[in-house]
Amino acid sequence: MKVMIVGAGKLGYKLAESMVLEDIDVTVVDNNPKVIDFVNEHLDVLTVLANGIDINILRELSINQYNLLVASTDSDETNTLICSLAKKLGCEKTIARIRNPEYMQQLDFIKAEMGIDHIVNPDLSTAQAIEKYLLKNYNFYSGDFASGKVQMIDFNIEHMKEFVGKKIMELEDFDRLLITAISRDGDIIIPDGSTELLANDTIHVIGRNDDINNLNNKFTQDITKKEIERVMILGGSNIGLYLAQKLSKVNISVTLVEKDKERCQELSEILNDVLIIHGDGTDIHLLEEERLNSMGAFVGVTGYDEENLLMALMAKQSGVPKTISKISRQNYTKIIDRLGIDAALNPTVIAASNILKYIRGGKIVSVSLLIGGDGEVTEIIVGKDLPIVGKTLEELKLPKGIIIGAIVHNGKVIIPNGKSIIHANDRIVVFCLTEDLPTLKMFFKSNKGGVLSELWNRAKGIR
């Protein structure tokens, strides 16, 4: 599969990095020489220093021989035009990043008229993830698989006596749950039964929906059990706008703090049921005047990671049950577990997950990048011609970095052990470290000469 990425910003780079691991033939186009030099130094891809909106450049690069083009420049209009040109020049599929809220009501028309097959909006996807997190009433991140029958959650055990100092095999009521990974001091550990849990470890747990709910009820007594009624949002960014709209629609009282006066006026014209405060959201006295300690949740979505993290931490210390921060810098992911913030979401990672799910298509039902992109959870429908069918997990001899966390067989969720057997048409939820993705693909080679990995490398309908 050949993919061209136009625009090597955070999203473009993340996509190129992920695709290289899957042996996709990637070409990166950008008009910034420093960006191209950085990509050359870190990724094994073909780079082109050029303007991707130049039709002559697209022709010279033989865009008609590419299966997919992803336009991820900073301009929505440029991305739309690039996709339109690429499609007319023979590219099979196109994906555009579009973030402007004004375009969200016109997406179907834009796709149909401009030849765009898929649109991704990192800001909207992030707002949706935050909304889901808040309404789920968890104190940690959660992700759904197998149509909601399976969940994978992560939370910091801090000083919880039920966990700290114990080996995984010693944990009570964990026979139907599986700890797939541990985040410790910025490193990822794939545990076994003898692994001892330490204070401030963040554990990633997979299990049936009911069992995850029971875990929540038993071990997270600090969580407010009532529904969230009041939320404070720091930052009038597009994420803040989308989130405020979504929360106000479900009758949650929203206070949004933004220091740019003109932006406050814009937001007040759009958000009729939201209290807009013009002021410096990093002023704790201002937040206290706006009754910060009465909030059920605090969400920092300014353009500055440091502000988001600091004020989320301040809100936590003020007694706010749930605090969420938007982060953009990859290196900040390693310190989140130590800060005591409940969740930190990266729009780039969320958007990349969305695109990877679309590209893989077919039997790949969902993809969630985790731990800052160092690992991922993938839901796969098992084809009948795969060599793994009819074998136990023991017989597969999977590497340590690949864990089958759940099997859905005939509608029933099984948290597997070494004796569990994979059948045709089962849904399996697989946790995998990013470095082991090529190995994971090898386990899904078809017996009939075709390779399931084509589904990993294929946008819907691409051959």
C-alpha cells in the first residue's frame, strides 16, 4: 500500500511513524525544510520538500499510483483542495483533517463534492472522548470494545492498600480481569503473575463491562457516585467550544473561562446556555470566585500544555473529583501518572487512532492508541482461514508484548487463559506494544495465500 501524507506536523508525523511500523510505503510532503530534515532523521520514509497543493508536484509524484492521500496541513481549506486535486488525478482514497466548527454542519456536502472519503477532526474527537469520560462516571480513562461488552481502563493505584505491594497473582477478585500493562515512571511493563505493584503505578485493566463496573465500585471509593452536574472548562479553544455544546445539551451546568475578550464574545453568541467568564484562567483566585470547589469536573483545553496541567492539578487540590488536561507534547505523557491528574488526552493520538481504524478497515473493528502511542488496543474479527483458528493461546506462543485480553465467542465475553481456544468469527481484543506490531501482523497471515495484514494496510475498498 502506498500512502502520501501532505503536512508533516504533529498528526502527519504520528501517522507516518505508525504506518512505517506496518510496512506501508509512505511519502511525506511538506514545504518546510526544517520539518523535512526532522522527518528524514527519524523515519524511514520518502520525503519531498514541496507544496502539496501544487498540481504539478502531485503529477510528478505519480499520485495516481497511490492508494491513499492524507492531507494534514494547518489549513482546512488547503486540505480540502489537496484531497480534491488528488482524487481527480487518480488517487484512490483521500482523508482530510478539518477542524473549523463552521464546517461541521456541511461535512456530507464537502465529502461528496470535493472527493473526500474520510474527514477527521481532532478537536471534535477529543471533545467526544472527554464527554464520554465525564458521563461514564469513572475516575480514569475508559475505552469500549466489542460493542460495549468489553472495556479497557487505566487508573493510578497511588497508595491503595488493595494493590500496592502485592503481586498480581495475589489480587482478589481479579480472576475475570486481566492487567495488560503497567505504566511506571514513564516506562511500560508487560506484567505476569509474579509482578509486584508499586505506589503510583498506573495499571491497564481489561474485562467484561460488568466486571469493570464492579472494580470501579469496589476500589475507587474517592469517586463521586452522583452524576456530574457542574463542569468548569479552561480555554475557549475549539475543543472547549465542542465540549461546552455537548455538555450543555445533557443539562450539565458549564462555566467556560477564556482570557481573550473577542473570543469570549464569539463564544457567547454560540453558547446560549453556558456561563462565559472573561479572565485569566491561571488565576486561582478567579477560579475560586467562580466556585471551583463546587465543580464535579475541571477540564483544561487551552493551547498551552503547561497551563492545562498546572490548573488541573490546582483543581484537584481544591477538591474537584475529576480533572482532565489536553496535552500536545508527546514527552509530557511520561509524567502524567505522577501528577495525580485523572486523564490527559492528546488530540493527535486520538485523531491518529481514528485514521488508522479507517485505513485498516475490514476485519479491524477498532483501534485505540494508548500510553502516548507506545501501545495500542485493536479489536479484530477472526477470519475462518487464519492459522490461529482452533489453537489455544499456549500453542500460539505470542511474544510478551502481545496480549489477547478478551475473546467474544457467540456473544459471550471470555477473559482468556493459556487453554482458551480462538474460533472463526470470534472477536478478539489485543493489546500490543507498538514495537511488536509487525510481529502481531505475522500471526494473522491467511492460510489461503492472501494475508489478513492486507486489511491492516487497506483503506475501505482499496486494493
